[in-house]
Amino acid sequence: MKPIISPSILSADFGYLARDIEMINRSEAEWVHIDIMDGVFVPNISFGFPVLKYVAKLTDKPLDVHLMIVNPEKFIPEVKALGAHTMNVHYEACTHLHRVIQQIKEAGMQPAVTINPATPVALLQDIIQDVYMVLIMSVNPGFGGQKFIEHSVEKVRELRALIERAGSKALIEVDGGVNLETGARLVEAGADVLVAGNAVFGAPDPEEMIRQLHKL
């Protein structure tokens, strides 16, 4: 089964954001990945909701919203207002993760949880039945263009085994350093969704890069 491709607009040219989103619209990509950073949970600040409302108007593709922020539950109404398909929160940022997952469901979105490179997959065993998707960060969150962390491939295998043992239907998404080489290994290990930023927007032909990633 082909992986779902979710290009990260964090790597788009913000001076030509409409053009880059139109490229995603034309492409074989299924989703649009949006990273929201607060300068607290991660060092950088990315998009505010006024910009994201503009992005949401430019595409009909499902929005894959990844909140790299503290207290993400405060922004459930704003993420819902964007028409987001998936709201993804960090395990490390939620003291009461089960409650937050239920709140996302009640708002009518698909709940997802992200784990950082140093967070073990095993910590998800009590929540894996409740989530639509798990995102494995294969770089440290907060910066684009980082080197892929090799252990991430093994974490995908561990997560696939956990999902199967639990009888969960959760998807596995990977974000960070994804290109044709690392993407192929991640898909072989069990990844369902690939987030690609620099690999897509830094390519001479971004649409062709998305097409190649989709073939993995």
C-alpha cells in the first residue's frame, strides 16, 4: 500500500505561499502538514491562526495540523475552525493526554499524538487504542533541515508491533529528514504517512518528488 504524503509547508517559500500550496493541490499529496510552534515547547515560532486561515482557504486537501506547543488543548476550537482533519499533540506537552485526545474527538477531529526522539514507544501502550495516528519525530522538533535520526526506523518497527498487539488501527506518521532514501526504509518498517519538507520544496521539481515519494 502506498504511503500517504503530507508535504510540510514549514519548508515552503512564505513569499509565494499561495503558489506553493497550489503546487500541493495539483500534486499526488493526500494531506497538507502544518507545524504550529510557540517558542516555548520548541525554540522557534512558526504560524499564527490568521495565516493558517488563509492556508485553509487555498486548499481542499485535509489539513494535518501538528502542534509543537504547550497546553495544546487551549487551541482545539481554533484548530477545528480551520477545518483540520487531524489535530496532533505532543505526548511530552500533555499532562493529561487521555483527556486531550477525548476533547479532540469531541470537537470532530481525528486525534493524533507525537513522540520526540528520546520518548520511548512503549509509553503509548495505554493510549494506542484511542488515537487515529502516532507521529514519530525523526529529528528534534522545532527546526527544518535536520539530519535524520537513524534509530527512528527501529522506533517505527516497535510502534507497528505495539499497534498490532493492541489490535489498534492507528496510522504511523514520520516527520523529519524524510527523503527518498530514508522514506523507503521507513515505509518498509511500517510507516503509513510521510511528512516531507525540504525534500519536496528543495527539489527542482517538487511535484515529481511527491510522485516519487508516493511510489515508495
